[in-house]
Amino acid sequence: MASWDPGQYNRFADERARPFRELVARIPTAGAVAVVDLGCGPGSMTATLAERWPDAAILGIDSSPAMIEAASRLQTPQLRFQLADAGSWRPQRGSVDVIVANASLQWVAGHETLLPAWAAGLDDGGTLAFQVPIAAFDPGFGEVAARPRWADRLAGALGSTGPRSATPVLAAEEYVRLLSAAGLTVDAWQTTYYHVLPGDDPVFEWFKGTGLRPYLDALDPQAAQEFSAEVREELRALHPREPFGTILPFPRLFVVAHRP
Ligand SMILES: C[S@@+](CC[C@H](N)C(=O)[O-])C[C@H]1O[C@@H](n2cnc3c(N)ncnc32)[C@H](O)[C@@H]1O
């Protein structure tokens, strides 16, 4: 399986940073001593958590060795990084003040059981905050993957019911119910960013670093090239280049759940 590539991921660093900042800005917890960033990627956003909570021990967790290697260069006495699967991470009861997961939980299955387990790890006054692309979001490659030529080859790799239903992301209402039942006060909202991207095929380049990876990993190199060509064409048609750049509408769901 191809690994995450911090360089490709960082190509759109400014656009990717904004939802993280808007998520963290809504966290009401002051004076945190233990902060965890699940799916921390290259660690640049995790490092900003040290500015917000200067007295906290901050731990970034990611399952990609390449991402953790990049993040480890930012390590300080306050900021640590660890190679681990967020899906297996379980905090001790009441041991964490802030859990952040920005643009990572769409890669982690089992939200129905994970979120209550993480909620139980929050100390009084603690917050669980995450941001995910909404479940229905398909910038165009899901449509290509569903074509008869690709559907069978991709279905096995992406889940038994096929590429379109591969996301573990739930509806906003489900998160509100789940976390309210866990005793948290929930603030959930949705925002669509209209990113204006520069260069050739920028929507393809954006998703090559994230959402397209499982599709490309599932195919042999020749098939991956042919699939990529079809995806590029589809994405160009859906998101045409304009004189000022290419518009990528990106709907994201934010959930900030606080233990009073
Ligand atoms: C789109 S990046 C987000 C990175 C960072 N949170 C940010 O906001 O820039 C998604 C990250 O989730 C990580 N990831 C995917 N599945 C994971 C899992 N099961 N456990 C931990 N990290 C995971 C990937 O390795 C990748 O670094």
C-alpha cells in the first residue's frame, strides 16, 4: 500500500490549515494539561496547539511512518509524536483535556464505539473536537470508481459495498446524539470552503495526497495510470480552470463536544 506523502499533502498547506484553526478556535477548554491530536499528519498543525495551551503536554498520533518521521522533526519537550492507530487508541478515564482530530477520522472506522470511548477519556471541562469531509462529499472520483470498468476492482479494496459507501463518516445528527448520550454538550456545524487552487489539474493534485490514495493503492501501476487519466478528465469537467484558478467546493463537518 502506498504510504502518505507529507510533501504532496503540504502542497495545499494554507487551505488545509484553515479548518484546523477554525475547529480549535471553538474549543472552550482553558488551561489544558494533556492534549492529543489524532491523525496529526506532518505535525505542523499539532505544533500550533502548543501556542494555545502552553502548559500542556501535547501528543500527536498518526499511523503513517512517513508522517510521523516528518512530525518528529518538530519534537520539543512539550510536543511528542507517536506512530499508532487512532482506532486502537483508548485514553484512561478522565486523563485527557483536549482531543483533536482534524481531517483524519474519515480514515478511521467504528465512530459509534470510538467516540464514546474517547469521550470517557475526557476530564471535566475537557473537549473532543473533530472535523471531517461530509459523508456525501464526492469531488468526482467516486463517480469514476463506480463505473463498471472499475467498480469490481475497487469494491474489494474499499469495502464490501463499494467505493461510494466506503466512508465511516456519520450524519451530523448521529454525532450529536452519540456524544450527548456520552454526557457532552455538542456544538456541530457544517461549512463549505470554496478553495481557489492554482496550476494544472489542482483538484487531482489535492486528492492525490488524500482521498484518491485508497483507489490508486488498490490498482496495479498500469491500471492506476489509466484510472488517474479518467479521474483527471472527470475532475477537469466538474471543476474547470477559470482565469483566476480552479474552484474546489469542499463541504466539511465540525463537531466540538465539551464535558461540562
Ligand atoms: C488529511 S491528513 C490530516 C493531517 C492533520 N490532522 C492536519 O490537519 O493537517 C490525515 C491523516 O490521518 C492519518 N491517519 C489515517 N488513518 C489513521 C489511523 N487509523 N490512525 C491514525 N492516523 C491515521 C494519515 O496518516 C494522515 O496523516
